[in-house]
Amino acid sequence: MTAPLPDTSAAGAVVADVPPKAIEGRSPWRIAWTRLKRDRLALAGGVVVVLLILVAVFAPLIVDLLGHPPNEYHEERIDALLGTPKGAWGGMDGDFLFGVEPVNGRDVFSRVVYGARVSLLVAFLAAVVAVAIGTVLGIVAGYFGGWVDTLISRVMDALLAFPQLLFIIALVSVVPNELWGLSGSGVRMAVLVAVIGFFGWPYVGRIVRGQTLSLREREYVEAARSLGAGRTYILFRELLPNLVAPITVYATLMIPTNVLTEAALSFLGAGVKSPTSSWGQMLSKAVNTYESDPMFMVFPGLAIFVTVLAFNLFGDGVRDALDPRGSR
């Protein structure tokens, strides 16, 4: 005899009363953030980048709490005979965390903190200039093609072959002390931003041009064109949003290069003027006192190394998050 089937009507009613779980879509940026969170080195680099930005922004407050005015002389801490800091490790103690400069006795900690302002400001602004020019010209060259593409591409080739450092050194030597309403180190920083950004845009332009050559044949571009959309609309409303990812990646990798360029120019005397603090300028002065006070070279050099390493780690992580297949 067959056993009776159990009554499942109540259980079925309970199941029927449970609302189905909604399927939540994820944007490409959210997916990229999920990938980026798995990369601990990239996150560590991002944390260091944020800390460096905070140090640059709040430099006066940090110096007031932990240091001394960056241009204040402390001759009492300098050996009058040798011109070197008194004590071990370049005069480091609880009052002067990184010691003092030889000869004049200025606080090394304060000058390293203020040097972050100069290096990061020049690097960020130069990257903005390069990305803005490179994006516009690259997307125009890739979309229109023909003689427009040929002209812009040849200009990019010429700028990539131009000796950037020599041009900046020659330009700084003839720039007046007052220009564009600025004076002194402000003029030097403006020139550095303009020249580094101007010579940096071809790198962005080449990447944007190559991506645009591929994107202009996609279906959504053809659909916008068939609906009567103008060229400006297609360039900046259809193509540009799809170029944000590669532009973002290259911008994060361009900033550490600009930091090194600014440090090299300041080291060669083509950067900001004294008494404005700069990491490259400090290294240039430390060369003459390396044997008597090696610690004076360590801290600005370490600041450049940590900054460039942090930006490179973070930039590599952003690249892997936004384009996981292209980074393999």
C-alpha cells in the first residue's frame, strides 16, 4: 500500500511569501574598487600617497608642532671651525628630528616637509596640463584621422625627440624674476609646470589616440552618428567617458615621473630659488657636505624614494584593477 504524500502546502506558502532577492548590478568603477582592495601593495601605496598629500597641505601646522621655521638659522648648533652640525647623526635630537643643515643650521625636518609642497604641486599641475592637452589632441587625432591625425602625430614625434631638460635649463636662465604676476620661486614653479606639462602631453596623446582608433568603430558610436549626433557630442559624450580608465592609469604613473623631473631640475639649479625648500635642491647642497655630514643627504633622498615608490605601486594597482586582462 502506498504511503500518503506529506502536506507541503504550508511550506509552499511560506516559500511563496519570501520576496525574491533583487539582483544588484555593479558599475565598472565598483568592480575596479573590489579588485583594488585585494592588492595590498597598491593599498599601502595609496595610503602613503594620501599621507604625503596631507603633509604637503598641512605643512605649516606640522612644522609648528614638530619643527622650526624652515628658513630660521641656528648657528649655535654648528661647529664654528668645521661648519658641521654638533653632535652625532647630523645633530639629530628631540628638538631637531632630522638634524640641521651644515653651515647655516636650518631645520632639515621642516625643509623636507615644505619640500613636499613644491614637488607634489609641480608634479600634480604638470600632470593636469599634460593630461588635458594630450586627451583633447589625442581624441581629435584618433577620431578624424587623415591629415589631422598626421599633423598631430608628427608634432608628438617632434616633442618626444626634443631634449626637455636642456630646454628647461636654457629657458630658466632667461626668464625674468617677475612674470604672470608671480615673482621669485613662483616664476620658476610656473615655468616648470608649463614646460613639463607641455613636453609630457605626447605620451598621453599617443595612448588616447590609439584607444580612440578602436572605439570610433564601435556600435554605440555608429548609433549616435546615425541619430544625427554632431562630432563634438560624439567626441566628448560618447568617446571620452570610455577613455577615463586609461587616462586615469597613465596620470597616476605620470606623477612620480614629474616628481623625479622636478628634483633633477632643482638639483641642477634650474628649479625653485633658495630659500624656498625643494628636495632636489637639498640633495644638491648635500653633495658638498656628504663626507662631513652624510645624514643631510639621506632624508631628502628618502623622501623622493618613498614618494616615487608609493605612486608607482598605487599606479600599478589602479592599472590592474581597471584593465585586468591588459595587465597580464
